Amino acid sequence: MKLGRLGRRGPEVPTEVASVLGERARDVLSIARDVRSTAYVVATKTHVYAVRSGSVDLDRPWHMVDTGSWNDETRRLTVNWVDKAPASVWEIELPSTFPQVLRERVQATVVLSDEVDLGDKRKARVVVRKDLATQALLGQTILGRGVRSSDPGVAEETRAALDRLREQVGLI
């Protein structure tokens, strides 16, 4: 594997990844190899990428990550997405800073959040997040398990909660 140093402080970026990401490779914070798919999982300042066989398999901004979980035994990192896209599961070669960088980047997007109690043990989260590429603030509503936006009162309660957060950060 050929390595090319693109940034002054960043990690060594494999030539295959650098050629696919182009200028975006200058912002690489961490890179890991997925043992199962052989994809490179790449964390940049603004996005997470998966690069395999000379193409980008995944290109998602950090504010689209809902949750991530790390399993020490299996070395599996599971990322769930805000838009309910299928979870990404990577088996990371160790040692790797990738799980920690993922956590830090996702936390950097969260400006304010609140949990909404919808009764009957149903919950939702409302979040104001920052798009790290544009610095724009945006609102997100993440419904809990078994909650649908069409359920009575859900849209109204989550909208009101998100409006309160937006007001606190000056979006309203």
C-alpha cells in the first residue's frame, strides 16, 4: 500500500484514498480499514467517507450521524443515521483513533438538544446541529422506537420543542 502525506498534521493517507477524495483528503483526521469490506473509513473535518475499489461508497456529513456504538470484543463500530438510512457497520483494524474522532466530530455538531416525552413511554429528541462544512444551524427531530410522525400530537409537540431550541440559538 502506497502512502501519501497530504496534510502537515494529518494521518498518512493511502494513495488510493487520496486519489478518490482529491482535495477533501487534505482534511483527513483519522483513517481506518474495515476488515470485512476492505474499505477505508475516513473521518474528515466535515464528513465521514468509506472508500473502496477506487470509489466513494459512503459520503455523509457529520450532522447526519444519530448514534455510534463501539464493541471492544468484535472491534465493530456501528453508526446509525438521522434519516434512518441503513446503519453502517465497520470492523476496524486496531489500533485506530477512528472511533474517538467519530465521537468528537458528532459532538461538535450538537448545539442544543432536548428530549420530548410523548406519553406512554414514547420519546423523541429534538436537536439543533451545525453543518460543519457551512457552519449553518439546522433543526432535527429524531423519533424514538415505535413513534411515528403521523401519531396524534407527535408533530405538534416535536415542532413546539424544536421551535423552543431554535429560539434559544437565534434561529427564530
